[in-house]
Amino acid sequence: MQMAGGGWTLVARTANGGNVRRFGWRIATGALGDDDAPYAVDATTLAPFTEILFGARGGAKSWASPVYARALPAELLTTAALDDGLAPNAGSKAFVGCAGLQGQEPIMLSRVGKTRTADHFVFTDSDATPDFGLHPDGWDTNRQGGTDNCAYDGALTGKPGMIFVR
């Protein structure tokens, strides 16, 4: 809530072994106070918002490394064209960790959207690969080669995660 100037609202939080089937921008699931289960708020109730803070989750509602912030189009949840497509992001800023990034956009985090997807929050590099992003049990950003790669997958794959908006 206080990172990067504060005023953030929790949209999603993963949990180890998260086994909910519905988890995404338009899905309300779980309980805010149950940190051991996946949680998502129906983000259409928060719209419009223009910034997103997302990254690796530590314990309870704390951050681990890395954490990213970026601008989003205000129309993300309100325009039909973006509802089914992927909105290019306005560039990211790494707030915590991911030392290899040095101001560049991680490729697999360069687009966010597919807001009708009901089983995860889509973060990817292409409309053709909407399977990547934040799932109920953690991030899958298509890590290649078995090591964290800041420039490619944002060093998030396999980590629990959270998403906040304002």
C-alpha cells in the first residue's frame, strides 16, 4: 500500500498450491484475510485505474524481489477493443531487485490484457501467447534456460505473486 507513493489496492495474490479455477481481472475469489489461499477482486469495480504494481510476493502481503510498476491505459477494463486483446504497456520500472534489467522492459511482461481470461492474469509478449502471466499458484512468464532472466521473463517465473492498481 505504501510502495511507490502509496494508494494501491490489492487486485490479486497467489498462494502455494492455489487450486482455484477462476482467477483474473473480472473474477472475485478467495478472502482478503486468508493469506494462504489465492485472492482476486473483480477489478471492474476499481476501474478506471492507470497504474499497476506487480511482482514477487514475500510472506502475507509483503513484497519479495522483483517488483515492477508501470502505467496502463485507463480503458483496460472498459473498452471492448482491449477486453479481448492485449494492451501494450507504457514501460516498466523495477523497484526492487532484478539487477540485470537496467531500465529495459522484460520481454514477457511487455503486454497485459485478455481481461476476459478467467484462469489467470495475462502478461506476455504477444497476442499469440496468452497462456503466460500470474496464475493462482504463482508466475509463469515463460522462463527459458532454467535461470532467472530479468530482460526476458522479469525473473518472476515460479515465484508467488501479487498485483496492485491505483
